[in-house]
Amino acid sequence: MISFLETTEAKEEAARMAEEMIRSGSVSFPPSDDFPLSLADEKTMFAVLIAIPPSSDEKKLLRGFSGSLGRRYALPGYVHPCFSISSWEAEEARNDSRIHDLTSLINNGDESLKAERKKLTDESLGRLKELYRFRCYDGKDIGLPGSAPWGTGDCAGLRCINTALRKNWEITGLAEFQIINGKPCFHPPCQARCQLLLPQMLGLNYLYADNSIAVIDKEAGLLSVPGRGDDKKDSAAYRFHKLFPRSPVECTCHRLDMDTSGLLILAFTKEAKRRLSMAFENHEVRKEYEALLEGVITEESGRIEIPIRLDVDNRPYQIADYENGKNAVTEWKRLGVEIIDGRKYTRVRFFPKTGRTHQLRVHSSLIGHPIKGDRLYGTRKKGERLMLHAAYIEFMHPETGEKVSFTSSPPF
């Protein structure tokens, strides 16, 4: 479950917000008898987002609530929803009276009108969904996905994120909570709805972020760092630094091949990057990958120890070289055999003991079982991806010193 910048500072601000609402008996800021706390219930989510405007060190506070309170979508002291309120109210009014008339007639026994009411209701809901607009990290707007369930885009935290991105403010903390028994109960952004929008809005699929590091689930086909030329600048590092301009330009603590998907660590500070880079260099980070290999492997597990180096005449291709190559060690475990389009493949778990360029891809091909979809060391059909995914990572947090781990299920 995503934990996006739920910092100590944001949680403290959220606790103060909840305390003020309970003390004043009002949900608005400043407090008002027109907006009593009774407008909210235990299902209402609130959010506090801390952000910094461009060319400034002054922190700003944004507040949000989910859905509506007292049939109002905006209250004093809160960000607006992700749609035009006037357009929303006009759309609601278009069929509202007819829907109410039909409901009254149906309640009086005329059930033949249910189909007409459903048609009007569905049309109205569809037009309301079209009013949502969400700002993305690159300044572009997107709408709701067609399959999004009703209520997507109404979460408190997402409204705050949308507002911060529209203002071009850098997000430094976010806390979402419900008030239960007089105290804030914190929750991360929801998977069912927010996760349909946040990866596009934030540019990356964040699994975790705090003041020091972020862990993302990188998509296949996206570079870890910019390549040479403007046409290759789009990358995980570029998108991260665009969203968080105070982070180091070189924010990646390690890399994944462009064709490989999965877990990638990014740093918010130079010190966090330095410590994690050293941890990778000293083999203090545990990594596991999952892959589909061509053919059937009968052994349950094994170890590949073949030194490799760059083929200088055929970059970026790597080759085995027992004299001049760098030591490369990969342990693996068979997970099972699968049949895809009539061909057999072996699913394996890789446990790399070294981190050479293309190590898993090279080692797989050298034992006669290249990774499915490998355009360099195997074969790739049109539209096929490399079936290699960084599925697990474990390391010591660079700030707290605590052991942390993250998992990601392969999308194949």
C-alpha cells in the first residue's frame, strides 16, 4: 500500500487540524457556526499537505476533505474539488427534477419507469465524470479513466495534490486522516481509487516516500536516468527531479535496465544518495528478481558464476570473458513451468550476488535459457516486453538505520 510523504511534520499538522476542529466544533477554517463538525462523520477523510512555492523556502499548508460536507464541495480553508463547482451544479440540475419525479412515480407503484430513470441517472453520472480534471507533474491535465468507480478523484489527499501541482508547489508532506473517537486515525492514499490517478499525476508509481527516499515501481520501457540527447531525457530520475526540484539531479541510488520493470530507489537528499550508493557498492542491499526464461529448466535451483564485460565493438552488449571480465554471480530458484502460446517457459527467482550491467540477462542466455522478450540476448516479438522484474529489495534506511523492505508483484 502506498505511503506517500506521510512525514512527521505532516502528521503533526494533521493532529493540530483535528484538535482545532474538535475544540471549535466546526469543520471550517476559520471556525464558523455555519459549518458544524456534525457535517462530517467517521467516514469523512481529511488531509493536510505541506508544500513550498517556487523560488521560496516558505512552507504552505493545504487542507482537503473527501466528497462533500453538507452537500457543499468547498468550505472556507479547504482546497476546491477536482472539477468546476458551477459546471457540476449545472449538470446536476439538468435532469434532477425529472429524476425526482420519476422516483416519486416509481415509489407510488409505476415500476415501468425504472428503465427511464436509470438511463437519465447513468447519463448524468457520465457527464459529471467528464468534468474532472487532474494536473500532472509535467503540467498537462488528464481526466478520469473510463472504468474508474464513482467517487474516484474525490479523496481529500488527491484534491490537495491536484491543487499543489496546479500551483507548481513542491510537495514535502501529506497526511490523510479520519476523526475517530476524538483523535486522528491516519490512512495512506487508497488503492481502489487514488492509485488509478496518482502514477500519472506524479509521473511515477510511488510505493513509498519520506523525507529521505522514495521507492517506485518503474514501468518497463522507462529509463532509470536520462540518456544522451533531449529525446532520451525522459526517465525516472528526470520525472522525480521535476516533481521534487530540491532533490539531487542525480537522484538514483542504483539503476534498472530500461526494459526491466520493478523496484527502484530514489533519494531526496545528497546524503541519502551517498549512503545508499555505498550500501549497493558494499553488497549490503538484498535484491530479488523474477523472470520468465525460454525453455524448461529441470533443476530446482542453481548458481551461475561467469565473469562478463562490455563488448567494446558492440555496445551495450555484454559478453563472457574468463580472463578480463568482472566477477558476476547469480543464484536462482525455479518457481514453475508455464505454457504461453504453445511454448514452454520456466519462471525463476534470481538472487544476484553482484550487480554487473545486464548480468541476469547475460547469465540467462549463457546457460541456454534467455529471458523471454530479450531483444539483446534472446528474441523479442513485436509488442513484447522483457519478462524481467525487480520484485524485492531490502536495505538499511539511510536516515533511521532501520531495516526496510519492499515487494512488487511482476506484471507478467
